Amino acid sequence: MKTTQVIFVPAPAIGHLVSMVEMAKLLITRYQHLSATILVANFAYNTGVGSYVESLPKNPSRFKIIQLPDTDPTTYMSNPRHYILTALIDSQKPNIRNILQDLTRTTGVAAFVVDILSIPIMDIGNELSVPTYVYCPAGASFLSTGFHVQSLQDDCDKDLTEFNNSDKFLHFPGFSKPVPAKVLPCMLLDKEGGSDLMLGIFKRSRDAKGIIVNSFVELESLALHSLVADPKVPEVYSVGPILNVAGQGHDADEVKDILGWLDCQPPSSVVFLCFGSFGGFHDNQLKETALALESSGHRFLWSIRSPLAQPKTHYTNLDEILPPGFLERTDSTGKVIGWAPQVTVLSHNAVGGFVSHCGWNSTMESIWHGVPIATWPIYAEQQLNAFELVHELGLAVEVEMEYSNEFSMVNNGIVKAKELEMVIRKLMLDENASQIRRKVNKMKELSRVAMAENGSSYASLGKLVEDIVKERA
């Protein structure tokens, strides 16, 4: 049977890349007549993309990876930080155009799937008359909020800067509760932070053939319904949770050591702290976190990485930055690690709670494995995700902090040990947390039903393929 080829262009950040690759793998697993080609750009510094790509199985007939040539970092690194990935993809336009032209002439291309941050290359799809679909690795609530804010600016002539660090509460169609303006990412409100560029991305997305989002109806029904109700938003396909259940490639000995430790812990007794690819803290926050863990008395697995601004990805001498004697005193109850095999850890029955930055991939993974979250957002749309999980969905415990639109691991305030200790106790023991645990377990079941045959996401993915094939015909 002749295969129908779909080209994928992820943003070159690990959270974006893994999610899109997993969707491509799911497509070709379910549909034998489809083939997937992934175009991968290289970033100026190591974000784990290279090692992940190397670990992928290669099937030249139906699953191909094409590494794009390097481009001059000065062409994209000078942009506002929220737009750097988009600028990098923009710099790759000539290379992507050449590849797509060759493929359309030789094997044919049925569809072009681009990450929402890779939106500039929609132009190439339009030039070559290839239907372009936008993939959003974030949640439907963020997607709905972005479209609404863009509409306020462009259709209602609203000055969005008035909401920057405002104490106002706003009404969005994707939320049932009023949303604090301070939890909105600055990339939607602040011109200096790149809001014109980000809102331009949402405006361009309205011209796509369709929008694919990593979520499912049972989790974000209101947000998904609000997208469907917007006549200017194209067809929306909710196909999640898309995640790498097997986990990314890690050093086998490190994984074995971590799993060996977890195997010795009682069920649901360990609180797991991990903050994503770019999530690291400075010394003063690490000290407060260590004090909280020790005072809580709970078993813990703590992934410590230095902030992205520093050249190292891991601290080399923890004794110098953690409280004196902490590692010795907690040797029997805790384990400090560097990079964590997150999916593998969350799937282990010893893990009873997850202190997380609320990146959307991590959120999907925690729901899939039924592990309640304590929300500790750091950057991008994570504050909005945290608000949704705690106040909209009731699936998480909140780490109290001073929110602001300009929010990152560099300038957010310190979470004191006493506050964090209270959150850990609440997450692991509190009666309210038990109610949250029941809700999370229910959502775990629903997430698996959504992906199973005849489930909501299963059907939505089928509709996407049907529409792609129809366009091809």
C-alpha cells in the first residue's frame, strides 16, 4: 500500500520535541498507510535534544529523522527569550523549504504539522499547497486563553499592558472561575517580553488547516468547547495525553540505582521533586527546600539542577550548597539525584506526591500515573497551568507564592522552608489532599479511557487522519 507522508517540525526544546515525536509514532502505529518525517533543528546549546534524537528507533520506510543544518546563533539568540525558538525555526526556512520541495516532488506530502512556536514555516506549506496543522504541546486552557487575548488586542483594540502585574481578575471562556491577571505569562501581555510576537503566532494559527492539542475532553472540556465555539479558530483535535510512557533515554546505571532505592520504599511514601528541562534553583532556595524536606520527615527523591543561566547543568558539590550535614541526616529517608527519569519515577508505586513546575508534559505524566501534584510554577505558561490544576480542576495542592507576569527561576521570590514543609505534609497526609488524590485517580482512569479504542482522543486522532487523507485525495 502506498504510504501517505506527514512532515513534522517541532520546536527544538525537549518538551516540545518529545511530545510531537510521540504523536508521530502514535499516528504511524495506528495507521499503517501513514509515514512520518521529523525535521529537527539544533539549538545553540545542549538542551538534551541531540541525545534524545539519537535514542529514537529508526524505520526508514515509515519513520525518518532529518537533522537540519546548523544556522548562525546570532540570527536568533538576540530575540526576546520567549521568541528564541521561533526565531531559530525562522532561520531554518531556506533549509526546510528545500527539503519540503524535494519531498513533494518525489514521495509527496499529505500534511505539514508544525509546533505552535514553529509557526513562521506555515508560509512554506502555503507556497507548496500542503495543508498545515498547528500542534500545541501545552494545554487547551492556555490555547484558549492565547486566542482570547489575541482577539482582545486585534478585534477589540484592548490595551493589554493594563493587565501587566495587575490585581484584577479576568473572565476567560476556557475557565469557569475568574483568572488572576498575574498568572498570565508575560509573553501574552508585555511588548518588551515579546507579546506582539506571541500574539502574532496565535493570529497566524487561525489560518491553519487545523489545531492539534495535547489534551483530552474529560480534563479540559470547557476550554476545548470554547475553542470549538470560536468561529475564527479552525478545527481542533484533542489527542492527548500524548506522552512518552517508556521514558526518555537515560544512563542505565543511574536509572537502576534510582529504581533500586524506590523499590525499598513503602507504597505512596515518597515525595518526588523535579522541575523540568530548564528548571533549576539558586543556592538560597535549595537550602530552604532541604530544610523543608528534613522537617517534614517524609521520604523524598529530589532532582537538583542548576539554573539555566549557569554553565553547568548539575551541581558538582552538594555539600557546599545544602545545609551542613543534610545529606548524612537524611541518608535513610531521602535521595538527591541530578537529571531524573521522570516518567519512570512517576510510574513507581513508592511515589505518592510530585512537587512540580507544572509544565504541561509533566502534568500529563502525573495524571496518567495518578500522582497528585504540589504546584511550583517557574516560567512560561506554568502559572496558568498551576491555577487551572488547583482552582479550576481541584487536582493539585498549591505552593503559596507571589505571582507576577514576569516570572522565572531568576526573579521569583523564595519559597520559605515553613511554607514548603506545610505543602509537603498537605500533599502526603492532609485529608483535603486525600480528596485530591481520589480526583487524580479518577482522572487517571479517564485519561486512559480517552486514549483507548472509541475513547474521545482516539476518535479525535481518527478524525485528524480522516481529514488529512481527504485533503490528500
